[in-house]
Amino acid sequence: QKEVEQNSGPLSVPEGAIASLNCTYSDRGSQSFFWYRQYSGKSPELIMSIYSNGDKEDGRFTAQLNKASQYVSLLIRDSQPSDSATYLCAVNSGGYQKVTFGIGTKLQVIP
Amino acid sequence: EAGVTQSPTHLIKTRGQQATLRCSPISGHTSVYWYQQALGLGLQFLLWYDEGEERNRGNFPPRFSGRQFPNYSSELNVNALELEDSALYLCASSKRQAQDTQYFGPGTRLTVL
């Protein structure tokens, strides 16, 4: 059973701080990694994808991947109350393997 | 460019009935995925269709079935509804060349009474 694990939270950070969201996965053959944001009652929205070890930055968001440690993280700089949502980590092993989603971490940004 | 669309937005059924949910992918996308998200739970993979074929199936009973039409739209059927089938059903689509990058529709909220 391929698993993706996330701390369900809530993770509370003050406005303007850096929020750090973490995810571990069990399948060493995993090839692609994604972060989705889901507001309450809404559908998931793709934030970032990352395929190789290291950091990938997009605006206030940075995804970090360490395949040796089977670990992927998302940093949100200058957190805003509008960032309050559940963040889903998703992992794909390629081919016709399904994408596996973590349970999501609920982030609360306190004004 | 229009996103993934789903219908209906809400669906109320009684136990034992059948439900049919519909999804239209983003133009140019050939793969359609169905997920179930019960309240407080994560996304559970249901089905994956690509080019009209079922490519993968999650750990759900056979009363969950679906199909993909020649225009790549898809239908999810749930037979013999049970109370625990109440959930948000999400459809996602992707390009053939990037089947792991999925874009989600707004979902159908199914309530079984």
C-alpha cells in the first residue's frame, strides 16, 4: 500500500510568518510530487509540482523535494489570512499508477 | 479556457437508489479521474479513464462504476446507495502527456438519506 502522510494540523502561524508544510511518502519509485490547496467546501487547486531534488520557487511558495529521505515540503512566505486552507500533498509513481493524496494539513493564518 | 465542469452540483438520494454524476474535462484533456471525499477524510481514488478505457480502479465495491465517452466526458454511477456514500465526488482531468498533473472540477455533493 503506497502511502502519503501529512500531519492533519491545524498548523497556526501569524500573518507575515513562514508556514512550513511537510509530507512523507512510502514509494521510493515515486516520480512526481504536487501540492494542492483546498478551501473549505471547494475543490483542490494545484499550487505547484516538483519532479527533481531541491527547491522550486513560485512567488511566495517554495516546494522542496528530498527523494533520499522520501520527503517533500511546501514553504509559504509572508503568510496571509487568505492562505488559510487545507494543503494536500500528492505523489505519483508514473505509468498507470494512480496519484496518491495525503489527508491534508489545515493551515490557519492568524491576523 | 473553461475548466473541468461537473453536474449536478448537489444530489439527494435515498438508500438503495442509483446516482449518476457527470464530468466534462478541460478541452484537450483525455484522462478523467474520479475521487470521493467524505467529510473529514482525504481524497479517495475511485476510477481513472483514458481514451475510453478504465486504466486504474481504487479500492471500492463494484457498485461504483463509470465510463468515458468519445468526447472524453465521463459518468460515474453508484448503484444501491448506502448512507456512507454521502460525500463530495470530485472529477479531475489531465493531458495525455502529463497524466499526473490533474485539474479538479467543483465537485458534486451527494447526500444519501
